[in-house]
Amino acid sequence: MRWIDAFLAVAEERHFGRAAERLHMAQSPLSQTIKKLEKHVGTPLFERTTRTVALTSAGHAFLPHARRIVGEADLALRATSACPGEVYGRVRLGFSGALNHLTLPRLTRALRTAHPGVALQLVDRVTTEDAVGLIEHGTLDAAFVGLPAPGALPSRTISAEDLGAALPSDHRLAARERISLLDLAGEDWVLMPGQSALRAVILTACHANGFRPQVAQEVKDPYVVLSLVAGGLGVSLAPTCLRPIMPAGAVWVPLEGTPPRLRSALLWHPDRVTDAVRALLDIASDMLPTIE
């Protein structure tokens, strides 16, 4: 741990003298500690000149792991002194951004209130496809996703929302009370990329109405999709939850008939449910009841 602390100090200060002051030690022993660490890992972690200190490519690769080691050690020490019933640990939670502007704040606030010892690490701009891969590889513990989600990870549906048309405010259909999806067949579209669930629902609905949308722009952030719509770069579909936060220059118009629906869920890995993850799932069960 002393080696890791020394590495982090030099990596963050980019100066051996300032790092030594931060660690309350002389510069020479600090340099020897870094040399021991580099010998142990088998490669230089810093490029040294008379004026500067910079991370090597190996140092950049080592940095996030070193930070996690220190964080996990701190959690481990706090967990050993926890009182019965207290939960300590880390939860890495993925979300897509604006699509979770109603669910995420409620969940995080409740978790921090009930379990202040749980460190919550939020990862944004996570599509459904991203979430499945990151959870399967252990990079995320849980994530908000849209359904259907590929694979066989357990999930619990927490919302089902109608989609409406997102149009530029000066669009020829923007003043209508309702429009048909087929009215948008000849338009340029702005969609999320890859295998996002929202994109899949939109494409399925368009195909069911006999057309394939002409995709002009693809962006990963759902709110940026709306911003590009506001900028006149195309149209899109958006769930009801985004209606109150449409950017200036864009409007949300209901669709005629039975509109397509986006079902959202919380996804996790059944073999990696730590006490901290279980605390999150339990609170989510109370705060975000299951939708059939």
C-alpha cells in the first residue's frame, strides 16, 4: 500500500518534491520507493527529466487500478469496523442520461440516506448493449436499461412509457395535437447508435408502418438527440418522461393510435450480488415498483 500511495502522489502531483511533501517524507526515499515498484511490475511507470515527471503508457494503464486498490482498501477497513446492519461496499451503476432523470435521483438519494457507507459510482451514456457487456465482464454491477436486452441477465421492469414524436418547433407538424408515425416517413432522423433499446423500438415501429427511417445523425446521449432535433437536423421519437424537459426549439407531439412503448428495467448479474448491490436492489424494489 505504501508503494501504491507513493505512485498516486507522484502521478497526481507530476513532481517528486511536491509528492514527497504530500506524503510527509523526504524526496530520496520516495524515489527509491517508486524504483522498487517499477522493478516489481517490470516496467517504468514514469518518464523523468530534470524539469518534468510524466506517466509512461504503462503508468497510465496502472493509474486507474491503483486508485481502485486504495478505494477498496478504505472500504475494507471501514467494513471491518461496521456495526451490525451497516452496509459498506461499492456499487457501479450505469445509466443512459436523460432517460433516467426521474428514476436515478430518487434511487441515489434513498441509497445514500439508508446506507451512507455504500460508495456509488455512476457511469453515464450507457446504452442497453453497453450495459449487458459491462455487467457480464464485471465492470458494472447494475444498470438502467431499455427492453428487450440481449442475453439472459436478470432484470426487473420499472417503467413502460409511450413514445411520441420529437420535432423541431418550426416543423410543419409541430402544431398538431397528434400525428401519425407514417407522417414522418420521409424525414431525416436522429437516433441513438448501435443496439440501444430505444433505437430498436423506434426501428420496429417504423418498419411496422411500412418504412425505414433515413438516419441523418447518431449520438449516444438521449438529450443530445433532442438537442439535435431542436437544431433542425431531423426528427425522432422520445418517451413520455422526456416531454417536460424538451430543449428550446423542440416539441413533443403524441402519436395517433397505439403508440410504441419503451419498457425500462434495472439489470444486474446474479453471481455478483454483494451486500452493497443487494442494498441497491432492495431500495430500488421499494422506490421503483415492478411494472408488469
